Amino acid sequence: MTKMTTPAPGTDDKAGAAPEPMTIKNFRSNGDIENFYRYIHENGLRREAFMLMEYAISKVAKARKGKRAAKTLQ
């Protein structure tokens, strides 16, 4: 008689399957991102997380703006 085991909670049934590529549409369903959202919610860090996201987005926007300006000077 063989003993059947069930997968641990939070693990995929597809052991060994290749992970899905990250896209804009499935970004929020990524396990790491879900855990990050849960951590922020459980610890009351919404304000701090918002400030970090604003900072990161502003840095990315400045970098993109600099690249676009460099390309149009030709």
C-alpha cells in the first residue's frame, strides 16, 4: 500500500514545470508579489509602500525622459 501525499499549501501542483514569463497582465498574480502585498497589508505599511513606489516611478520616468531626449537630438 502506498501513501499518497498532498502538496503543501501555497505550492503548485506542477512540480518541475517551467514558470510563466512575467507580463503586465500576470504581474499581480505572481507569488512573490502576492506575498509582498500581504506583508504590506498585515503590517500597516501602505503609506510607506506608496512613498517607495512614487520614488521608484519618478526615477524610472527621469531615466526614460533622458533616453528620449538623447534619441531626438539626431
